[in-house]
Amino acid sequence: MVIVCSTAAGHGQTPAPGTGRSNPLPLILVATGAVVTLGVLVAWFLSQRVSTASPPPPVKVSAPPAPPRPLQTPAPPPPSRVKPLSQASVLLHTGRQKAERGDHREAIQDFDRVLGQEPQNAEAYYERGVAYRRLQDYSQALADLNQAILFNPNMGEAYYNRGLIRFKVKDYQRAVEDYSKALEFNAEAAEFYHNRSLARRKLGDYEGASSDYKKALDLNPNYRYIHKEVTTHKQRMGADDFYERGLVKMEKGDYKGALEELNQALRMDTDLAPCYFDRAKVRLAIGDEVGGVDDLRKAADLFLEIGDTERCDQVAEVLKMQRFRDV
């Protein structure tokens, strides 16, 4: 920067007239330039400090690559939920198989072993009770069925089998009660209605007996006793009606009237097995032994043909007694 000063003393000259005061403009310009220059310097200095104080921008660091996942071994299969059969269950199953083959005494031994392991096994008591009933040991059978019902009051078949035993020992009222209880668990069992019909007839409840018998046939027209297929409902019910009327007269001791009704029933349905059985009883009661034996044989053949081995055995027992009587 250049500062110019004018003086006359240096040259020995006196100032010209009218110029005794100096001009201030050059000084003002110099001062203004100095201020501007200082402001620029201060601004530059402050900008440098701000730049120095601000943190550097963050450096993006890429994450290291993930390590490879280890190979997973397959999970073991879940444990089986099927429990192995217990020894008692196996014995119960084998006992049932033996009973189905007719080996009731061996079956009873298996049921004894089951109850030795599980003293409250209702199924074992039931199966053993049925086996004893087959062997005609009604006292032991009744005791076992009572236990089965005690441990499982909802076992309808146990009530039914107990009813069969009570019918055998001529406890007809309680037989009806057991059959009725069994029907609470299975109202579609034709067999239950039929056997309750027999018990009610023994009590003189002929109306109830007839109703039960017809109910059994409605549920299964070919059930157990009616082997022949009947073409019309009216014809089937006609034969059944005569049969029922014959049974009522037989129970009242009117053997002549019973024989007429049963004859008419068999004319309408020649394969009505129980009708032959009951007509045999009537004929034997009035002294017609030849006709009675013929009816027994016919009934046995029909029962065997339709697979009713229990009733077939009953007929065989009557035939055996008749032969002993003849001797």
C-alpha cells in the first residue's frame, strides 16, 4: 500500500496562498481499506476454526461376512404315542379268543390271571361271567356280572347277560329290569326286546310281551327265529299274531286253544323255529309225545340253520330229557 505525503519544507518553498489546511480524504481511504482487509482476515480465520472443529464424516465400514451356518443334523422322530399292550390286556384278548372257540374253562383261567393283576377290571369280570354262564354255573356268573356292573355301570351287555341268568333261575321281575336297563344303552337291540318279551310273558304281562316281540321283529324281521323271507308285512305279522296268541293261551293252560293258534302260525310261516319249540311243549303237555319229539327235531334243525346255537342247545336238552323219560 502507498501513502503519499506532501510537504513544502523539504524544498524550501512556502505553501501557496489559500492552502494552509491539509486534505483528509487520503487518510479516510487508507483506514477503510485497512478495516476491510482486517474483516476478511478475521472471517478466513473463523472459517478455518469451524472446519477444524467439525468432526470428519463417518466412514462406512462394511460388516464382515457371516460365518457359514453349520450343517444341522435331522431331528430325531417324536416318540411313538402307541403304548405297548400290558400283560393283562394280552391275557384278556387271548381269553376272549378261547371263549369264542368254546374253551370256556381255559378262558376263565386267563380272566383269573387278568384279575390277579387288575382286581377292578370290569371287562375281565364281564367276560368271566359270560363264560360261567355258558358253563351253566349261574351263581358264579351272577357274582362276576355284579362286579362288572359295579366297576362299570354303563356296560349294557352286562345287564343283558345278568338278565339271562335271572330268567334261567326264574327271577323274572329282575330279569325284566335288567333287560330294560340294557335297552337304555342300546335301544336298537332286537335280542333285548325279544328276551324281555319272554320274561314279561312269564309275569303274565301279555300285552307288554306282545309289544316287545313285535318291536324285535320291526328292528330285524329276520332276527334269529324267522329264517324264511316273507313277502308282505301283513302276512308276516299275521303269523306272528297267531304265534303270540298261542303263547298267551299256553301260559294260561289252555293247551287246546294254544295248539290251534300255533298250528295256524306254522301254516302261514313254516320256518318259524320258536313256534315249533313251543308247539312241542304243548304237545308233550297233552301227551302227544310223537308229535312233540317231531316238533323238537324240526326246531333244532331250524335253530341250527339260522346259527342260533344257544336255542339249539336248549332244544337238545329237552330232547335228551324226553329220551331219558322214555327209557
